[in-house]
Amino acid sequence: MVSMCMNELETAILDCNSRYYHLDSLQAMENAGRSVAEEIEQRFGQGHDIGIYCGLGNNGGDGFVAARFLSLHNRVTVYLMGHPRDIQSDIARKNWNILTHSSVAQHTIRDSASLGESTHDLIVDALLGTGISGELREPFETVVERLNRSPGKKIAVDIPTGYGTSTPFAADITISMHYPKTDSCITVTIGIPPEFESLIGPGDVQFLHHRRKDSHKGDNGKILIVGGSQTYHGAPIYAGLAASLLVDLVFISCPASVAPIIKEATPDFIVDTLSGDLLNPADVPQIMQRAQHCDAVLIGPGLGTEKETVQACKTLCSSLKIPIIIDADGLKALTGALGLLQEGMILTPHLHEFTSLFGEMSVDEAAASHGCIIVKKGVRDEVSNGNITKYNYTGNAGMTTGGSGDVLAGLITGFAATNDLFQASCGAVFVNGRAGDFCDEEYGSYFSSSDIIQALQKTLVWCDTF
């Protein structure tokens, strides 16, 4: 499998989020195609015979727009790899149709047999773009091989077709959009404000791990929640219900006083009953044994702050070797013990918890100083790993209701089981807030965290299809 490199993933996320923040896709494609055309003419001049080879996706759409601008001073032919009715997006189809009454010659290529040898001065590859997996399939493999034999100068749009495979397009130059996609590419602007790079949106959810069709139970994550007490039995339930939408198995280690309540709440959890009425150091070996079979651990929701519980939390934080999400009472246990923080930990404080732990430090300073990821909850959520800080604006005043933070902690843990921890955190804060916004749209501010849980499935589908 050829997976997305980081800049390709960042581009896919940014493209999706830019639409969410009202940068129209048609406008972005127009800017991309025009920038490609300007760069080509700046480097090679005008008066050329240019062949632009386009696929059915938006990379092809960029090629259609580039063809329109290049046709002002050059002789341009566009080759479409497939039938126009199969163009995959409305904006790409619109730009193909615009060429119909222009000077640009349009040809459709049904298979490699219908493509002759290229004799163009300049050859532009707008066939596939980013995000392809595996080796090139026909007819693209043969088309790329033939184009590579041409003596014409070769230009790739965004990324050479087959980049990273055994049959890549042999680009003399690559013109990438917004982010560099190869080591030696030229990067051009497509009008996305640089501030958009720090905004969290549906793209931060859309490109997270999804269950594969051939996966088996456990392949999509197993998480452990250490939480609950006689007073706060609902917190681990909220967290577990949120996580159960994302992973295959949810284990909850909880004190004996609350285990029957959690077991009765839903059959979706596997409940480990601990020794006493509150978490204590004697429970640590049992929790460690369960954690060996999990991909991420959430510590804190509803645990309480008794001395024994605080000590057990500290021991778990220093002993566990898998991603640890620390929330609520787990954060209180860290007061004065920040030396326990390390890479692989995600902290989820609200403003007062953050100030109690880190004083006047900023979120990025605190994350960088302690090597962890911090999700600071508020009207504007801040997510930082010390190098990158992103901001989330979903959510509303109705989410001050008790339990919404537990839902968020469960989402972070569920995503963290199978994803990069920073990306998991960004995706989770968006989903949590957007689910709250769906509730606000339906009920005003009159909703509870149970309503947020009910809105999560709708929200996840909405993100996937945005």
C-alpha cells in the first residue's frame, strides 16, 4: 500500500476544512489551475503546443482550468482518461464543459490503445493527484509509460501520477498546491488563508481510521476506562458510550461500589470490578493486567480525589506504556506531580484545571515543556502538542451540562486507539462540539449529555460525508 505522506494528508484535511470555513471548492480549483498555468508560462514561455492529460477527479479539474488559461497564448489539447459523464465532481465537470466552446481541443481516452505517442512540446500530468493507493492500474500505467518516452518537457500538477510506485510520471517539475508534496516541487498558492491551517474542521475527522471491510474484532481498537465512584457513576458511562462508537471493545475498571450500576447501564461494556469502594493502589496490578490488551487508557472520569485514589492514579501514569488520556479527577491527581507527564499522554483540562496545573503558561508552552498533548476546553478549544496548536470553534453554552467533558474524553480515547494522538484529539473536539451544536439546533440550550451521545452517530456520518 502507498499511504498518504504527511503533506498529502494535511492537504486533504485542509481542502475539506476550507470548504467548511466557506472557501468555495470551485474558487479553489480556479485558483489552482490559474497558478499552474502562470507557473508554466513563467518557466517555459508562450507559444507552445501543450498536451494536458487529465483524470476524472479534481486533479483533472485543475488541469481543465489550467488548459483554459494556457490556451490564451498556446495551442492546448486536453486528454480525458474516461468518459465525461464519469467526471467525479460537479466543479470538475463544470470546468470540462467550459472548454467545449473554447479553442482547447478535447479528446477522450477510453483505454491505452486509443492513446498514441505524445508529440507535444509540454506534457502536463493532471491524471490522479494525491491519495492513490498501490501500484498504478491500467490504463494509467501504460499512459504514464508512453508519456515518459516523449521528448517533451513534463510538468506534474500537485504530485506526479504514480509517485512512490514503480512507474511514476517522470516530471521535470512538479507544481504543488499550498503544501509541498515532493522534495523538489514548486509550491503555489490557491488562495487558502494561512490561518485556516490552524482551524479544526470536519477534515480532521474524515481522514481518521475507519473500520476495514475485512477487519476482525479487536482490529479497530480496544480501550480501557479507569473511572467511577459512588458519587460519580455516570462519568465512565458517558465516556464508554462515546468510545464504543469508534472501537471494537470498551473495558471499564471501576470500584465495586459502582460496578453494578455500570453493568446495568448497557451491555456494550466489559466491566472489571475492583477491590473496594474507591480506586486504591492495591487495584493497580489488576488494571495493568487489563491494559496489556488495550490500545489506549482513559484515567479519571468520576474517580474522586481521595488520597488512595490519587496515589493509584500517579502509579498508573508512571507505569502504563500505552497512550494515556487523563481527564477530570485524573488531572487533579497530577497537581504537583507534573514530572509524571511524558510523550504519549493527552491531558484534557478546562481553564481552571489548566491554570491549577500550569499557572500562566500558554497551552503550547505547557505541551512543549512536558512533552504531552494538551486539549484545553473552552469557548474556543485549543489542542497543542508543543509544535502545532489548532483551534476548534464547535460547541455552545448548552455544553456546560455535566458529562459533556466525559463524552469528549471518551471520543479522544476511542480515536487515540487507532490514530496519531494529536489528530485523534483534533477530531474528537470537533465531533463533540458539532454533536452539541446539532442538539442546540434542535432543542436550543435545553439538552443534556445523553442527548449529545445520541447525536454522535449523526455527527460522525456528517463529517465523513462533508
